[in-house]
Amino acid sequence: MKFQIPAANEPVPSEYLRRLDDVDRLADSLDARFRLPLTSFRFGWDPLIGLIPIAGDIAALALSVRIIATARTLGAPALIVRRMVFNAGLDAVLGAIPLAGTIFDVLFKANVRNVQLLMDEIRVRRSP
């Protein structure tokens, strides 16, 4: 089912909100699930999965693609989708570099960035 971003005066379907919540929780799990004790520094499963050579990077990319596909379903415009693809691609390519890629994954947080792009677009479209 394909949606459009609801305008400010339109009700938001519950299925739309559920899918939006799903991608938000997935991005949080991948990029910000855990906190280093005594700091505000957060990281998620993405850099941990990426420690497994090749298969981990492919799995992390597949989860990123799921977020992007859901954004398209929710009505994200092509420009936003392209930016999300760029973020996920950069994360996949640089994240595949041993050790340095893990550090990049921890700092870049492509999935959280992508969900934020989607949320920002929804806010803009829904503002009166």
C-alpha cells in the first residue's frame, strides 16, 4: 500500500503512524540502541553487525534499504529518497573498511539521519 504524506488538515491513518514508528525504532536499534556508561555517547547494532566481514555489512545494508523502502511507501519525495540512498550507500561502502568502517558507522549514524530526513519532510508538509 502506497501512502502520501498527509496534509495538515488531513487525518493521519493509523497504518501510516505504525509504519513510521517501525522505521524509527529500527533506526534507533541500528544506530543508537546502547549508551556507553558515564557518557551520552550512543551506538547501535549497525557497527556491531558490521564487525562480521562481508555478511554483516550486507545485513546492515539490507536493514537500511528497508528503512528507505518504507519511506517511499510513506510518500517521501524522490529527492529525500535519493539523499537516503546516498547516506546508506556511504555507510555501506565506508562501513566495510575494517576497523575504520566500524568507527565511521558509530559516528555517522546513517539510519537515524535517514529517518530524520523523513520526519523533517513530514513536518514541512504538515505545517499549516
